[in-house]
Amino acid sequence: MVRLKTVFSQIKYFLQDLPNLVKFVFFMPDKWDVAPLNPMTKTDTIIVGAGPYGLSLAAHLSHHGISHRIFGEPMDTWRNHMPKGMLLKSDGFASNLSSPNDAYTLGQFCAENKIPYHDTMIPVDLKTFTSYGLAFQKKMVPQLENCQVTEVHPGPNGYKVTLDTGETLMARRVVLAIGITHYPFMPPSLRNMPESIVTHSSKSSDPQHMKGKDVTIIGSGASSIDLGVLLHENGSKTRIITRKAGLRFHEAPKAETSWWEKIRHPSSGIGPGLRSRLCTDFPHLFRLLPEKMRVDIVRRHLGPAAGWPMKARTAGVEVIPYSQVEFASENNGRAVLVLRNKNGNRQEIETDHVICATGYRPDMNRLTFLAPAIREKIATEEGSSALSANFESSVPGLYFLGLSAAVTFGPTMRFVYGADYSVKHLVKHLKATQEKGYSQESVGSRVQQDGLRESLQRIS
Ligand SMILES: Cc1cc2nc3c(=O)[nH]c(=O)nc-3n(C[C@H](O)[C@H](O)[C@H](O)COP(=O)(O)OP(=O)(O)OC[C@H]3O[C@@H](n4cnc5c(N)ncnc54)[C@H](O)[C@@H]3O)c2cc1C
């Protein structure tokens, strides 16, 4: 009797899984373990990078059924290269990753997790934004493969892409959503100093790692001020060296604004102001401006300034204004900086560690994972790739998003806010130019494969 019951339950399991098995045997034999078994899989579009831009693009491509694969560590820049405790400069409403029909906004994430949220009046903290990005990835981009693209070579009808897993695959097009990671900029006077005493701000994600030390920060932008405050609050003695008169901060948002103020200083996703609003709303018009003007606007618009909540917290941070580093050397494991101020006077300071909060500058030569045959053909404007109206570089099938696209499409591309505009535009183009013969295998089939594996295990 017991044996009969067991046989019946096995038959029941078998019947439950029969549709999956039929699908597997007749329709998907070549897709079992696609990645490991077939070293030359073909994909329409590959996305390099899983920050806000890469994740947004993947969410839209899935929605439109465009075959793609996306590679990168999710939200790496935000998790590993920004100081813990930092507040975002951008407002809540301007910090959404882009998804079809606004399927998953920061506001929704905060409501789900009972985190206080307001479009403008509550600053977004780094932890909340990073958690939102990771939740977005799990929900909207489960197909993400957490690995690095190590090489991109020209291939037949597109590109040959190699991953750090050893897999090589072919793709018709490659979108570089690589953000800021390859472009940290250090002033020439500090570039050759040992890393033990001089680093770029992208390496200071833990404000406690300099506890008890004397730290000098170069630059007066948000990164510099945030780091100065956070390091000071975590037990370092901090000073900021700036070429400007002092530190600048954005104005705190007002609960009520008059109609005149709304016209003079309209709200925008990169801060209030008519210029900012023109930049966010008309990136394609921006592209038509002469190159020199675009480069100038991207460099100067918004200028160095920290978010308004930081203003009240800078009291313990020393500021040396109107000065820049002329020369740097090492003395017994400490850095010696020779400063020159605007009157030509020199000052020498000795410090345990120097942090260059001197920003990021696109430079195609730094993208060493691109084969020289590709890099050499990328036409550039001020180090960035010159882009077509479809975000395509001068190398057909190679696209750029984010900071690399700022010289073409304006300062909005330096912010998360620019993801929605650029991704929607790029997806339209990728959809219109996709070729038949590439199936959207990545998400669906992997999920089915996992289901099948489970079914087979249960039956056997
Ligand atoms: C201190 C600081 C504060 C900032 N504050 C704000 C703010 O408040 N609001 C705002 O909108 N913006 C802010 N920014 C700018 C912010 O970095 C960008 O808006 C945002 O990260 C752009 O997203 P992204 O996807 O283009 O780039 P990123 O977030 O940099 O993502 C790019 C990803 O590509 C990955 N990658 C690179 N090469 C490869 C490869 N070969 N293979 C696989 N993956 C690769 C990287 O690991 C990275 O995860 C800030 C920047 C800094 C430094």
C-alpha cells in the first residue's frame, strides 16, 4: 500500500513537470546552461556597467524584448566609492532610476520600507539610495551578471566581448554605462606621490579609516566638503584647500515659492534655475551648440558647491582659501605640500594624508578594456567620445551613457536624473535598428532553466 502511494506521488510530480520537460526537450535543447557550455553566445546588445544608467537601460530593454546581457557589480560606485554617511545633492524626485511606466521609483521604495521621503524637502542619504538601487536591480534587472568586462574587440558583425569569468561572447552592439569609475582626476603636482599618503576621493568610502590622523583635502566641491565634514565627525583633523574664496553651499529648498521665483528660478532635476531647466529639458538642443560652448557649460555650470544640509556641519573643518598645491613631497611617511595663494605667497604644510577631491574627467585612453583598434577610432571632444544624436560614438555600434555623454548632451548626464531621458531615447533607437535572429534569452530562459533543474532533481 505504502509503495503504491509513493508510485502515485512520483507520477503526480512527473505530470506537474511534464510541460516544462516537453519545452526543454523540444524547444530549448541548445539553451541548457547557455553561458558555461557555449563560449560564443550571440547577443544583440551588451551593457557594460550596473550603476543607475546601466540598470535603467536593462529595465527598458527587457520591457521591449530586446536581446541583451548586462554585466557589472550592482551600484558599485555608490557602495564602494562614496563616503558612508553622505547625503545626495540631488532631490528625491531627481534620484529615480528609470523604468518602464515609472514602475519602481525611489518614493515607492521608501514607502515600502517606511523610510521618510519627500520630493524636495528631505535629503536622500547614501544608504537609502544604494539600497533602492539594489532593490531596483533585484526587481527590474534580475538578469544582471555580476562580473567585469575585461576586453572588447572588434568582431564579425559587431564585437567580441570577454568577461572575467573567461566567457567570450559576440554582440552586435555594446553600450558603455561605465559612469565615473575609470576617470578619477588628480592634479599633476600630486599624481606621482605614493598611494600610502595621497589618494583620490573615490578611495575614501569609510570615513573612519583616517581616525586620529591629520587629513588635507584638495578641492571645494561636494565631495571635498562632504569628506571634510564626515572625516572630522569620525575623529580626523581635517582641512580643505580651495582655489576659491571659501566653501559654497546650495540653498535650502523653500516650502512655498512665489510665482515670480518659480519663473526666475524654475525647479529642475539638477537644481533650481532657468539654465539648469534648459539643460534637463533639451539635451538634444544642447548637442547643437558649438563644441567649445558645450565644454565650457559642462565644466562651469553648477560649479563646486555642497548640499545645503552640510553648511551647519563644517564648523570644525579648517579652510585654506585662494590656494593651490604647487609642489608635493614625502617626509618620513607624511606629505609635505607647498601651497601658493592668489597673492603669490607660499605656505608649507605637513599632513598625514592628502585626499584629492578633484573630480572625474572622461578620457578614452583610460578605457583599457577596449582594444586599441577600437579606442583609436573613437572621435573625441575634450577627452569624451563625440556622440551622435543616438548616443553612438564614431565607432558604429558602440554607445556611451552617463558622464561620458555629458560633453555632447550637457550637464544633466552627470546626474542620475539624466538616465530617464537618455535611456528612453537610446532604447527607441536600439529597437528601431534591432536585427531579427536575436532572441531575448537572458532573463526568461534562465529562470525557466532553474525551474527545470529543480523539476528534474525532484523527479530523480
Ligand atoms: C561623491 C559623489 C556624489 C555624487 N552625488 C550625486 C547626487 O547626489 N546625485 C546624482 O544624480 N549624482 C551624483 N553623483 C554623480 C553620480 O556618480 C552619477 O550620477 C551616477 O553614478 C551615474 O550613474 P552611472 O550608471 O552612469 O555611473 P556609475 O554609478 O559610476 O556606474 C557605472 C558602473 O560601471 C561599472 N563598470 C565600469 N567598468 C566596467 C567593466 N569593465 N565591466 C563591468 N562593469 C564596469 C562600475 O563598476 C560602476 O558600477 C555623485 C558622484 C560622486 C563622486
